Amino acid sequence: MINTEHTKPCTAFEGSSIIASGDLTWVVAATKAVVDRGTSEPVLIFDDATSDLIEIDFRGTLDEVMQRLPGNQPEPPRGRGRPRLGVIAREVTLLPRHWDWLNAQPGGASVALRKLVQKASTAHEDKDRVRKAQEVCYKFMSAMAGDLPGFEEAARALFGGNSERFEKCIEAWPAGIRDHTRKLTLPAFLI
């Protein structure tokens, strides 16, 4: 079985320069070489989907580093639900009249809730995609470009949906930061 933690797209930076971009195992291997040669620049790895920092312990050999990657540790035991289907039991608090309505629906409360969630999640798909892309891009910009000229104006343009103004604001940024920022903003400006 393929470990999805190891195939998630990410990007590593040495200061403002991109080391590597691709799946986690490839990026970690490329980054380990940079760390081993010794660098005075900060080395950071970002999850491309969330802009979360990925913490990697680079001590030891490449094989030892790979053994410590997220997802290589045993999973904690799961609670109630249908784990094979990815179903995890959670608590939902509703008023009695809501439970009465849900239980009266064909298939019961679970089926009715799934249908409601599916309908709501598809109703605003474009807005949700833009909002998520804006949040992911802003998180990365804050970490890597927060002190760069034009950051605040770029953030206003990002959330205002002004792609032309955004491009002008980030043009003078270091190439690695600028290019990765552009990549992250693509879904935000595609409406």
C-alpha cells in the first residue's frame, strides 16, 4: 500500500531559493543533501496543499531520515465507526426536533446528514476553492515574504481578487518565493 503521507506534494526552500518540489520522499532526499553539505540559510519544507511546515529530523543517514518520515510510525488504535470505509464516529449536538426530523428521513439520520453535507459542499464549490487557495497562499506568504516589500499590498490584492495588482506587488520578490507564491495563487484567481 502506498503511504499517502510520502506522496503529498511539497516544496523545500534554502533561504529564498527552492531546493526541490514534488512528493515528500523526493523533496526530503534533495533537502538532506543540502543539509549535509552545510548551509547557513534556514531550510524549510512546506506542504503545497496547506502551506503547513513539515518538520523533518535530518540527523543520521538518508535511510534513517526516511524511517522517521510522517506515516512510518504505527497508527494509534481507532475508536468506534467503520474504519475500513474511513468512517469515524463523532458527536453531533442537535436539538430534539432536529433529531426527530433526521430520524424520519429515508435511511435515517446518517444518510440524511450525508446528503445535506454533500449538497452544501457542492453548492459553494468555487467560492470554497478560492477561499482555500487564498488562505494557503497567505500562510506561505506570511512565512516567507512577510518582511518583503509589497507584502501587505499583495495580501490585499490576493483577498480582493485583483490578480494584476498581485503580480505587480510580488514581481520584485526573490524568484523562488515569487514563483511558488504564483503557483499557490492559481486556483485563487481562476474564476
